[in-house]
Amino acid sequence: MEGLHRRQLRVLRGPGLARWRFEDRQGGEGRFLRRRAAAARRGPLNRPAPVSSRLPEFTWDTLDAAAALAAAHPDGLINLSMGTPVDPVPEVIRRALAEASDTPGYPLTAGTPALRAAIAAWVARACGAGVDGLGVLPTIGSKELVAWLPTLLGIGPGDVVVVPSIAYPTYEDGVRLAGATTVRADSLTAVGPTSRVRLVWVNSPGNPTGRVLPATHLRKVVDWARERGAVVASDECYLPLGWEAEPVSVLSPEVCGGSYDSVLAVHSLSKRSNLAGYRAGFVAGDPALVAELLKIRKHAGMIVPAPVQAAMVAALHDEEHADEQRERYRARRETLRTAFTAAGFTVEHSEAGLYLWLTRGEDCWETVDWLARRGILVAAGVFYGPGATQYVRAALTESDERISAVAARLSSR
């Protein structure tokens, strides 16, 4: 296997690699092959083009060969390519889910009063937000909100959405679904004088880079957007995972000035509480925007199931399990950081979040294959934007045993 090229190894894919075809928020990150023109996927004559034609082709082919190579390692594959939790769901949450399982009626799209109160209380603690004037709404995980937010906000052709230059791919996919235009930029001066910007995505701590944006930067983004009548959506799913820097929420008074006007913060319990399988997320911020989202979601049936709502209440009220999980990730991060650095990698940013952003100063696919030959699968930086072609992303979400095995494999290179 050592000398086989990535493309040659595609003959090894087959059903044995079907287990990699996950559909969750993080698992969907790296599967987009953005090289086939949408026009080539149009429907038959006299029929409208399918919605999927707006999107890049959804495929796992770009990592299939590396997965096959890694799986051929004598001690098996260690998957660091996805931020998929592997630790148990805390008992307090499972118990709440079970106790609410006999709920034959329709749940509230807005969330139960208990859930809305729990979200508001958690946002006040974790984000420094005030409860007064804060809109909150549960979502079916965070990925569905990220993908559909431009559409739900009425953004469409002729409108511009700004996303980070290196970013979670679903930001751009949501823009494509809405038929709008994406501009990748980390500095708003690079956006230019256009008045067409309707939405600005910020992500701190960032995925995949782990970069933390300072409050002064976020405040400038909020002020810039408000001057132009645009919305700022802040993806804060990794906010509780600050290691070398303290992440700041867009809902913090030092960022939003004590007003939630035109500001939304997106959160998830997938990483904090190991609830990726529950699809438990929420959005908080501008009450008028949240009310608009609620109206549309009622019509569309975008409702968090009642047992999951009960589980979310338990998760948000309990900090002990979150602190324990955080310490697991802290220890795994230290092990991986030390091991990758000793193996000649440079760790850039990664001061917070669930990943290490790594480079060897070469094409990312060369790095992917180098690690795959050691049975380690990582995500190629090119998945996250054209400015990341020399980087790979490694997740902290394998078990302690397998994280230790990564270190052993790297040290025996």
C-alpha cells in the first residue's frame, strides 16, 4: 500500500467503506466535490432544474482512497477526520429523554417554556447576555439552521452573504440554496462598498482553524452590518472549548453593545453534551428575527421532538457533565498536539475548539496520504476553502485509547 497513489486506491472502496458515509453536521463537511458545474446536473427539458443542481456534488470520493489506505494499517484505522463525539451521552440527559418518551402529541416549535427558560439562562451564563429582550428558539441541531438561514431570512438572487475565507462548507451551501452570492472574506474592507450584503457569518472559535476572534473585531463586524441593514450570524458551537484563548460571544455586551438588534448566535449541544445523535441546537439573539424564524418554521414543521426538548433542558441545567467532557478533550488535545509537533507538523491557531489545524508545508493531499499510511485519517484543508490547500484538520473526538495510539504511530514513523 505504501506506494499506491490516492486515485489508484479507489478500486478498494467498495461496501467496506460504507461506514464512512455519515450524514451528521460534522460528518458532512468534507464530502463536497466542488468541481462539477451545476448546469451539468440540470433536469430534463421542460422541467425546472432540481434544487440539488445549486449545490456541489455530495461525495466521499475525495477521502475514500485515504480511508482505504488507513484501514489497511495492521492495527486498523483511527478516524480524526470528523468531529463526531464518541463518549457516552450523560446519564442525566438519557434519563430526561426516557421520562419524556411518552409524548404522543405535537411538540411546540417554539420549545416548551422550560426549554426556552433553560436556553436563556445558559446563554446568560455562557455568553454574558442579558435575558431581557433576548429571543431564543430550539433548532434541529445547528447544521439545518446554518443551511437554511439565508432562505429563512428572505435572502435570494442579487443578495450577498459574507463567510470566512476558510470555513465550514455549509455556510456557502446555504447561500447556494437561497440563490444568493457568497463572498469569502475575513476583513470587511475586502468586501468593498457593496450595499447588497444581507448576512455576515462569523465563526469563533473557528472550524476548522480553531481561531478565536477578539471582541474588538466582532464589534466592528456588528457595527458594519448594522450600518448596512445586514444580519450578523455567529456560529458559536465551540464557544465552551477555549484552551489558549477565551472565546467571546456576539451576544456579549462588549460586542453587541447591549442590544441584540440584527444579531443571532447559533449554538449546539452536540459537542458540549455529546448530543450529535439527538440533533439538539438553538439560536438566540434579535427577538424580531427569532420571531420571524419561528413563523416560518411553524409552517415548515421544523420542530425539535418533545423528548429531545426535555433532554436539552436537562443538559443545559447540568454543568458537571460538560466540565468533565471538556477535560477529556483538553487531555486529548495535549496528547495530539505534542505528538503532531514532534512529528514535524506546525500547529496554527487551534487555540480553541475541537480540532488541530496542521501543516507540513506541502499539498494537503500529500499530508493526508502520509498520515493514512500510518492508519490515521484526517480532513483535507481544501474542503474548507481555496486558502487552505496546505493544511489538514485533525479532530479530538476519538477515544483516549485511540488518541494514545495516534501518538504511538507518529512516534514510530
